[in-house]
Amino acid sequence: MSQSGATVSQDCITAFNDLKLAKKYKYIVYKLSDDNRQIEVEKASDDKDWENFREQLVNAQTKSKSGQIGKGPRYAIYDFEYSLASGEGSRNKICFIAWSPDDAGVMAKMVYASSKEALKRSLNGIATELQANDQDDIEYDTVLKVVSKGLAG
Amino acid sequence: MASQQPLPNSQPPMDVYGGDEVSALVLDAGYCHTRAGFAGEDVPKSVLPSFYGSLKSTNTDSTTASYRDIFGDECLIPRPDFEIKNYMSRSESVVEDWDAATKMWEHMLIKRLQPEKETPPSNNGLNDPAEDGEGNVAMDDVENQERPLAENPLLMTEAPWNSGKAREKAIEIVMENWGCPAFWMSRTPVCAAFAAGKASALVIDVGGANTSVTAIHDGLVLKRSIQKSPIGGLWLSSQIRTMWANSDPRVDIVPSYMVENKTPVDAGAPAQARLRKFPFEFTPSFRHYEEERLLTEFKESVVEVWRGPGRYSNPGNEELVKSQPGRVFEMPDGANQMWREQRYRIAEGMWDEAAALPTPDAEVKIQTIPELIKAALSNVDVDLRPNLLANVVVTGGTSLLNGFNDRLNNELMAMYPGMKIKLHAAGLTTERRFGAWIGGSILASLGTFHQMWISRKEYEENGAGIVEKRCK
């Protein structure tokens, strides 16, 4: 398949394991390095407020080769927690989000789309994957519906 | 409705897409046009019709004839004994005539894209007579000629239904004839989806000879989903031909090359033009090609897709259109008329089979776009469908028809009520026309991509079968 060949830094996997096993973080935002060669951790945080996480994605930027700053795609891992509508307690699901805003540059979109598999394959234990292209796609309720398959209360 | 179709890049990009690998070339072949250029650039440097000319010349003994192939739009001009051919297959949009394909690609990749090689001083004529010591230099020159692209990795795009044999043939030409150091083949819908920032998408490619619908999941083509139908640009042309032949008075297609001068006439009046006289007959294929130019202009400026909701044939729609301003189209010979309701009928057959006008070559059933989509989705896993419908990528030059995306959106909403449907169509016309080329251009320009290329060494060790193994 057509892939960019970008590599995944060890930090990406360490941070993911800290989130998954040690519950150290609530979310991790990954980005490609400026030379598009490697996927790195941009931010790992234990902030539980979805809106702050969302802001992080919405305001993400990418620098093009000529140095222009524009909207940027990102990858993110979010440890989603929700309670079931049936009252059978709460669930935790690790969600992978491929964020690629429609108004980002075509180069950035292409590089992120063709590098996604590399990161996804390095992270074991992702329950749900989400492809998000505009701000509506990363509203809490939209994501909750997808992650919980409509079972959240 | 506009919100369904984001036009993110209505401004031309201020910078080239940039890249590390400057020497890689990208080749994207279609039935109507072949696009070639340098990886990292935002548009292909060379876009030529896949149609080429074959010039017949009778040899001196006047019993045998030889043919010379001529490439490039500017060379397709009135000449005697001149046939227009195409190296691609119209029904499949894959290479049909490999000899012609090789020549065409060489013309583009080597003649048009490579700097002219300096003639070595030994044989540029300035040092004549050179009686001694030019042997080595001449040998080097021959060596270079044999491997004209020895420094350029080449990325080629292909239709998702391209055969394994055709892929092997391609790598053989690239490696054996041109001496490329590395090769890669990408499928056009994958390039288009990636360029839209999506690893999973339903790609609707409305091209010149074919319209295809392909589901992509995590960067892989879902083979069973692939659907295609000849309802592309050329099919629209044949619809226009039928309409013009049957209209009263009949609309004659007089291509530009036949007109010497014209006098302005009122709308609907017969043309007053003097036609050029040629001392030779034209081949039907040349005439047809020239007519196609005129039809393309008509498609670009007059034809419009009924936006919906619902079909154009629904009661009231035609009356509504009749009350709205039409568009005037002037033929090369000066004849002109106003097109109102007819201009919607041409593209309606893409959506509504009953509305398609009869065409001479309609022996096969033409699948409409809604039928293609339905068939494609019914062949993919039920769980994947919602995500595909929320990520519909529209590409291909014919999708630039006015109103196309609005109609597509309406059709999808009617077919899949309650589902989230979102279309993605690039705002820039170049990104729509060259979507797959641009995707390939970015990929081939990435510094990290060098580890993905099939290298010459791998090819030499494994043979042409390596393409099937690597380019999944």
C-alpha cells in the first residue's frame, strides 16, 4: 500500500503505555516533525476537560516547506470514559482520532493520511478509531456516540 | 447545502507543496489526458491528450506505407492521411497499446521534462573533422541514451482494476527502457483520498471516459467495492451529439479548423461563414477529435446538472428552468442560440437512466451514479458504510460540471436517509482535475518515501512480479 514511510518515535509508544497502563494521561496529541520524517508526541496531558483537548486539535498548526503557517492535521489518543445508559456502570475506551481539518493544506493532509497506519500499528489496545475532518466531528457528543456505539447514558 | 461542500482551498496555494526529493517524476495516465511532472510540484508540468496522431506517408516505391506517431495537442492539426488514435482503452481506462504508451510517456517524461542534453563537443560539428580520440566520448553518449532516466525515480498511478500483467509491463518499461533507479505504483483513488486527508473514504472519480466508485479503508482499496461505468465526459459528449442531431433545426457541429471567417448572425439564424478548403480529405477520427474540442467547450460553459432534490423530470422543474435566464453558446461558424431547459437534459442521464438520450454506441447498459454507489456500498461490510458515507471524496474533471456536487449530495441523502453524509471536493479546479497526480506528487517528494520505492536492485533480484508483492 502507499505509505509515506514516516517513523514512529519511541516516545509515542511510551506515552501511550503510560496512558493505557498507568492511567497517567487522559489524552495524547501526536504530530509529524517539521521535516515530516517522524511522528512525535506534541502534548500528553491529564486534563479531563474535553473542550481543552478539542481546542488543542482545532488550533493545531503545521508549517509548510516554505515556512507558511496553516491549519494542521494531528493524531490523538483519548481515554474515553462514559457510563452506560442501561445503568450497568461505566466503561473506558481508548479512542484513536485522525484529525485532518478540511481547510488544512493538501500537502499536510496527504502526509498525515499516508503516515497514519504506521502510528496506529505501533499502539496496541485502541478500541475505536475515528476520522475527523471538521469541528463538528470532534464535538463531545458526536465522539461519544461513535465510541459507545450509542450505548452511553 | 454549501456547508456540505467545503471549499477549503479556493485561494491558490502561496507556496509549492514542497519536498525533499527533487528528481522524482510522477506519471498519471487517463483516457483523455496523460499528466506528467516533477514530484513536489503542485500541478503536472506536462498535460497532453492521450490521443496522438499517426501520420501516413507513402514510401518512394509507392506500394508500402510507413506511419509516424505525433504527440502533443499542438501537433494535432489538419494534415492529409492523419489518423487520431489513443493508447488507452476507452472502456477500461488502462493501457491498450503498449508500444504507443511507451512512446507517449517517453515523449512526456524525457523530451518534455528533461533538459536538453548537451551534444558532446566531439560530435557537435564544431570540431570537425575529428580524426582521432572521440571513441570513448561517443560510447558514453550511447550509454546515456540507453538509460535516459537513470537519475529519476518514477511514481506511476493506475486504475484500481488494473491487471497484474499490466503492472508488470509498466515496471519492465520503466526499469529496462529508461533505467529508472526506483519505481512505485499508486492507485488513483487512494491518492485522491489521501490528498483529501482521509485514509478511509468513498472515492467518486468522474473522469473523461469512465466514472468509478471505490471504497478505501485504511489506505487500501476494497476490491469488491470497485464499480465503474462509462458515464464520463465523453458520454456527455455523445449525449450532446444526439441532442443536436435531433433538434429542430438540426445543430451542425462545425469544428474551428474548418472555419475561415464568420459574420455575426442573430440568435437562431443560419450561420454565415466561409469554410476553409483543404486539398485533401480528413479521416473520421481527426474530425471526431476536433468536434470533441467544441463539445468540451459546450460542456464547460453551458451544460448544467439539475441540482435536485429529486429528478429533473419531476413535474414543474422544467417549467421553472424555462422561466430562468439561459446561456448563449456561439459555434465557431457564428451560429448561436440560447440554451435553457435543454442544457439540463444532457447530464440528467448520469442520475436517471430513463432520462438518458439514445446514443449509437449504447449497446451496454449504462449504470447511473446512484446505481454505482449503491452497488459499491452493498459490497462492503455493513459496519464500514456509515464512515464511508461521511467521507465521500469527489474528484475528476467531469465533476466540475455546474451543480454536480449539489445533486450528488441530494441523491445520497435520498438514498440513505438518516445517515450522515459529507462530500469532500477540492475547491481548486486543478486539485479536482489532477487529484491523483497531486497525491502522487506529494508522496514521491517525501524524504521518508525513499524506503518505500521498489529499487532497481529489488527488481533485478525478484523480477517484475515484485510490483504485485509490494504495491498492494
